[in-house]
Amino acid sequence: MTEWAAIDAVRSFEAALRSIRDRVIAQIADAGSIEDVVHMAQRGAVPRDGALEDGTRYSVHGIGCRMADPQGLEVDVDIDEKGRGIFDDWRIIMHWVAVSGEYRSREEILAACRRLVDSGELIELRQNWFCLPD
């Protein structure tokens, strides 16, 4: 995989995360973030597993949430202590396998993530864990 192809894999995850996250938040009353959705599910205010009006699905697990758009494209994040949706290389790899059918190594994906950290497109919160800057 070329460096640019690995960057494309990470950007595919980023774009899917933004899109699906925004769909979930827009359709759950009183949710302003995925952190809100996770906390609401933990309190029983919303189901842990839900299908939303437009076909978007979410499933709250432990400290995170797996989300899928109506076409089945999935992303998964954990929530850190500051309420940010965080992800690691494994989540990006699983997303890329689903999108492209191609497996990419951790080294390739981590190198691409770090390049995007250098450009300000991602933030590395701790070793091998990333979030979007927004």
C-alpha cells in the first residue's frame, strides 16, 4: 500500500465517522454528542441498541458506540474522559476492510494517522489513540 493509499483509508474512516455520528446525534433528542448518547443509554434514557428513523443504527458498548449508516457502513469509537470520540488503528483497519475488502497493516495505518496528526487533521491523544479535531 502506498502512503497515499493508507491516508485514503484513514480519511475514509474520518468521513464516515463525521457523517454517521452527525446522523445519530441529529436523531436522538437531547443528544449533542456521542458521549451524550452513551450516557443516555447507560442511564436507560435511550436503548443501548437502536434503529433510528432514517435507518441509521447505533449500539452502545462499555465506554463507546458502534454506529452504522442505512447502507451498513460502520464506525466504532470509545469515549475518553473528556467526552471525545476516540479510535485506534484497529477500528480504522476494520472499517477499511469493510469498505475496500483490503486488509492493511497496523504500521501503515499508524504511519498515515501520524502524518495526518502532523497536518492537523487528527489529534493523537495518547500512543495509538486518535480523535478528530472538532
